[in-house]
Amino acid sequence: MARIAVITHEYDCFQQYRFGLFLRRRFLLQDLLRDLRARGHQVEITIGPDQKVEADAAILHLDCSVVPPAYHDLVDAYPLTVNGAALDITKRTIGGAGVVPDGDWHGPVIVKSNYNSGGRGEDYHNREAKRRGHPPPHPYVDGMVTYTIHDSVSQVPGEAWEDQHTVVERLIPELDPQGYAMRTWIFFGGREWCTRNVGPQPIIKGPDIIARAPSHVPDNIRDQRRRLGFDYGKFDFVVEGDEGVLLDANRTPGSSRNLGKEQKAATSELTRGFDTFLK
């Protein structure tokens, strides 16, 4: 059995769960750690860039798009670190659907934050730092960015192009008889599952899903996983022709408080991906 260190941000907030200390917000890793402990692995949560423990492997779990330089040495300090190479997951780095003002895309576009989940993680850290009387760790994020849709590139406001903290992307609806589809691929090492989620609107969020079914993962999306250095995480993508278009890459996917039997079984299977990572 392995000793596992979980690297978290110094401005995350924690509470005691039955299986030990973890973040107050709901993350999929919380469910995975419970299963890993049940299988005999030892897990220790570390807080901030200066805390290192003896461990066989570490899991990088910083809910921010760019891992601050202060954590880089800590990532390298362990024999193996899950997502140790996935240090930048901004939309500009992903580059799946970005457009430029004078490009050849003439369809609808969406303006969104350059940061994962609209900058939710960064905003959370900034607010917690302020509560403690400290300067913000992510001063470039000032609240969360609301997504806006425009019929064409020409309708995008000039400030959206000039702001380095926003991106303009093609709006690529994957059409379905019931509305629109988006695919979600969750993986850990060599274990994975992928679903095609259908909703009534082009932007599909969890509460809006009206149907879901298993989906394949296109080869070019797997190539993106290798390029971005992901061992564990969640990719959202649509299929355009024969290829996937990556919309979002998340190394700290969330979780529901009330997992169904199917989801619990899938989550339990996902923890076995840690074994393939160790190998």
C-alpha cells in the first residue's frame, strides 16, 4: 500500500470528515480518497507550498488554473506527482476553439473567462485571503466572468479582445434531436468513463441535463490529455466531424453529495487508476 500526500492551496478551507481532513467544497477527489483509504492506502493532506511529508506519491489538487511558482518545488519533491505536469490549464493554453478578430470564423462566438470554471477557484482563494487580512494570491482575477454569446465575431466588444483574462471562442453546438450535446470525460491513470450529456441549451450545466449515454473519446482528445500533462481530471468537449474540440480541462473536478449507485461504482473503479499511475 502507498503513502499519498495531497497538495492543496494555502487559502483552501478545510473541515474534518469521517475519513480525515479535506476541503469544505465538494470535489470528486474526496470520494476517491475515501476509497483509497478503504483499500489500505495512507493519505495525508498538506496545506500550502512549504509543507512536505514522506510519501510514495502526491496528488496536486490546487483549484486554480495556473499553479503558482511557489508550489513547483513541492511538486518535484515527491517520487511521483499526479498532474505534476498540468501546471497551466487556462483556456489560452488549451486552445481548443479560440478565434481572432480577423480570422475566417463567421459563426456565433462565446466570450468566457480564460480561467477554469470562470475563475471560481481563484475568486475563492482571494476572498479567503482577504478574510485573513492577506493580499490576494490571484490579483489578476477580480470576481467571476459571466459567459456571453454573440452571433458573430464583429459583435464582440473591443474590450473582450484586449482583456488578457477573457477569451473568445467558437460556439460549436453539437446538435441532438432533444437539443444540444456535450461530452464529459473523467479519468485517473488508465481508468476512465465518458458520457454524452444532452440539454435544451448550447451551454450545458449539470441541472440542465435531460439525457446522458456512454460516449467514445476521440483520439485527438486523448492527444490533448498527453499534451497538457493530465494524469487525473475531467475534459469537456464536443464532436465536430470526426474529431473532438476541447472546451474545458479541469484537474479538480467537482462531485455531487448524493451519488447514485452507478456513479458510486464508477468512482470506485476510478480509484484503481491510481494503481496504474504508480506503475
